[in-house]
Amino acid sequence: MLTTTVVDNIIIPMAKLGRLIKKKKLFSLPEQEAYLSLWRAADLLGMLHDDFFATYGLTPHQYNALRILRGEYPSKLPVKEIRKRLIARCPDVTRLIDRLGRGGFVSRERPQSNRRTVLVAITKKGLDLLERLDDPLLEMHRRQLGHLTAAEKDLLIGLLERVREPHEKTRE
């Protein structure tokens, strides 16, 4: 049975995750069901973006690093700063930057003043790739979430900000 709830005058269908995954017992806590629903949604949406970036020979982390560098162009950023700005944690940002460098998408330099620091800049090839990705990426986002109304998207954004808020500091 599909039930609904109303939040800020938006009718939201409440399909229970337990039925989708054929769970035999109730979830122990509503927080558990909410988390697992969020995880399931992230996985389903993530499959779309993984496939999308793969067609361009990139991983989502590589795209994210290029996007960060484009935002700072023509300036350079230390690897440590790129790591901080990534949307999702990446276990080895140095290796990610190495792969982008081998592809010609970024350049690296070690300043004389601090040889331990590596500064990274996006190249013309990297900028050109992102320009080719811009419109198809927006279309992918429409496929991911375009079925929601504007009010539902606003509500979702607000709820996700509230979910992230107490945990953002632990990431640094």
C-alpha cells in the first residue's frame, strides 16, 4: 500500500523501502530507514553519473577536481585545497591528479618557496573537456531529478542541508 504525507503543502508518496528490498522485519529506527533510503537513492542516482562520466573517460572524482580547478582558473590550487573542496571523499587525490596530468587535463608545479606543496591548474584541454560536458551534464541532472516539482526540489535541498549540517565539520 502506498501512503502519502504532506510537507509544506507538498504531497509526498511514501513507498516503504522495506517492501522494495523485501525486508521481513521493521526497521529498528526511523533514522535507519531514512539513512538506507538516502543510500539507495544515492546509489541509483550515482549509477547514472558514473555511466555518464565513463563515456568521457573520467571518474566522478576526476570531473569534480576539474570543476574545482575551472572555478579558480587561471589560478592554481594546492592538492590539499582540492581535497577539501571535493563533493565526496577521495582516498588518493594525489593519484587522481597524476591521472589527470597524464591525460593532459591539468598541469602541476612545485613552488621554490615550498617544495612539499604541489600546485595544480587546469589546462586548455581540461577546460575544453568541461565545456563539452556542460550541457550533457545538465541534461543528466534533469533525468535524475526533473520529475520533482520546483517546491519538492527546494524541500529536498533544504532537508539534505539539514542532514549534512552536523556532519560537515567532521569531514575536515
